[in-house]
Amino acid sequence: MLGEEYPDFLKSFLQPEAKGLRRNPLKVGKEEFESMMPFSLTPVAWSPWGYYYSDTDAPGRHPYHAAGLYYIQEPSAQAVAEYLQAEPGERVLDLCAAPGGKTTQIAAAMEGRGLLVSNEIHPARAAILSENVERMGLSNVLVTNETPQRLSSAFPLYFDRILVDAPCSGEGMFRKNEEARLEWSPENVAMCAARQDEILAEAAKMLREGGILCYSTCTFSKEENEGCLKRFLSRHKDFSQVSCQRFWPHRVRGEGHFIAVLKKQEQIPPVLREGKARRDTRPSREGRKGQHAWSPFFTFAEEYLQPGVLPEDFRERLLLFGEQLYLAPEQLPSLKGLKVLRPGLHLGTLIPGRGRTLKGEGRFVPSHALALAMKQEDVRLVCSLSGDGEEIVRYLSGLTLPFEPSEGKKGWYLVTVEGFGTGWGKLSGGVLKNHYPKGLRQR
């Protein structure tokens, strides 16, 4: 495949891996980001929000990471979402989404508008995906834990764009991932190729006419890349290939990647296409039966959130699962029969009072996800901490903070790092009780 370039390719594996992170444009602008970051950053050429960082930096341990200001992502992988070119207001599917790097990049391109269904078949990995969606403060993402077959039954001809970042043999990650090297075999390549064929076949059923399908892997194998596309196009005559790109580690500052863009032909007039793809957008029965219980949240919002922070139609988009209250994305489809981990932005928990219902009593506990979706100007009460101070370290470790604000008001305070929401604290008697999730606390 490489001919005279092969020696240079081999030499690239003796070089250290390229390390990258990606700014979260939904939270912070370019100039502010670059001025506040304590790391040595160099732009990634193919990613408008991407940067390389040095081996001496540890961005994963910094409070800015906990606040969702950036996502740590291998530089070549940041190219995939750029090829998908998702736009605000669209319906997009990330079919094999964990751990969430490409999902969070797609969501940023969508600017919080439209619907992004982010799916992962493995439950443990789906949970990690959901955590990363939460950390980045995303509000228009529906996280599911389903097979491609079940999703294709639920969403026929539904999506404008679909990303299939397929499970693969991982040859492009050999330099940075010893496990990928140890698991490689010709048999594994063949198994991955067969699985990729199945996943793409289901993805094709979910893409509307005229829609875009982006297929990517982190392997060099032709059987899994060009071969997979050839087999797919031979079986799906309504698709055509738009572009194809390989990232080689000896040519770019990044690991190995393969990206291809396909387009589905227009077969019916656009005026009829929307009707064919439409689904039930009403809340599920579980959501509707809880509408009488939302008053504690309304009370919380009026007392602690600034006017205009919630969207104008938020009352129509509230969704209750058990005691958990969510703000559903726009155009939320029917969720019946699907394994859903996160049906939008988790607002918090409605805790019953003494009676059997929440009517007129009970209380609302705001979620960590809501804190990460807020900035200090979005709330009435703030505990503002410095990014390089000891107090933020104490907070992220789960410790209480001595705190006496000038207004002296008890209740929920948004804990911020340099103005960006990081979590909640509850003030009582000059002490801010820590509500940072136990599973995320740093040691």
C-alpha cells in the first residue's frame, strides 16, 4: 500500500503519540480559551477547535476539564466530525458513539439545536458516553443503549446525517494502545469487516433520501475500509461515494484513521420526504403522567435561575422518568421500546413529600448535568472559584467549603471555576455543603 513510504511508516511507530484536546465552543470562545489555558497548545490543522498539548501537561486533572471546557481527543479522530458536517436543526445519529468524542464534537457543530441520537451497544461504554455528554453541557442529545437492528426498526428513513465510527481491528492505534496490538490477528480483521457490513446495512435503513452517511475506522486494513465500502455500494445502489481520506501517522501529526462520505440519492420529492420520516414527538406516557409533579422545579427555577435561561417552550419539553426530570431535545421522537440512558438534559430529581403525590409539596434537587450546562450569569447565587486555587481542588475532592456570601442567602449555589459551572453546593450556617457527585471526585 505504501511502497517507498513504508520505512517512514515504520519509523513513525518509534515516535511518541500525538496528544490532543478539543475546545468546547458551546461554553467558551477561542480567544478566552487560549488566554486562560495553562497548557502549551498548538492548533490542529484539520480541526477548528482542536489543539495539541505537550507530554508535560496533564489536562485531564485540571478543573477546566471537570467544567467541560474541553474534551481530550486524539488529533486524527477530530477530523471525522468535520467530514460529517452536521448543522443546527438537523436530526443526526452517531451509531457507535462511545466514549463520546465524536458525539460531543457533532453536538457542538449543531449549536444545541435539532436532535442528536448518540448510541452505544455495550452498557458499560454507554454509561461513559452519557457521562461525557453531561460534562460537556449538551442539551440536544438522546443517549441510547441499543443494537443497530432495533434502532433501524424505530427510525426508518429518519436521520439527515449518520456517523458510523465502526468497531475495527485498531491498526491505526498500535502506537498508543498496546491492547490493540495484542488483539490483532487476520481472523479479527475478517470478523470486524463482517460486523462493519452489518452495521452499515442497518445505518442505510435509517438515512433519509438525500442524507449523508460518514463511515470511519481507526485501522489501515483495506478489507475493513475500501473493501467494506465496495461491498456496501454493490448492495445499495441508491448510495454514491462523495469522498475518501486516509490519515497515516508518518504523514500527519496524529494516529491512523480512515474516513469516507457517502450520499443517499433523492428518490422522492423533498415535500413528501419529511412526512415519511416523521415520528411521534409527544412525551412518553411516563412523561405525561408526571406533569402534575413539576411544580417543585418551577419553584426552583424561579428562585435560582435567571429569567430567559430556559428555552421559551421548556414546559412542553419537560419529561419525567420516575423521579428524574429532563428537558427533552427539539423534535424528540417516541422512546417506546428503546433503552434510553439520557433523554435530553437532566434537570434534577423530584423528591416526594409526606403524601403519596408531589402535589403542593416535595422538593427539587438540581442535577450535576444542569450545573455543567450553566454559567455564572445564568443563576442568581454563585460561589466563584479560581482555576488555580486550593478551594476548587477541595471542592472537586468532595470537601465542604467555608463560605459567607455578601447577600447571606441560604440555598443552592452554582460552584464555578472562572465563571463556568462545575457543580452545586448548598449553603447553610456559613458552610457550603458539597454536592459534587461521589463517582467523579478527585483523589
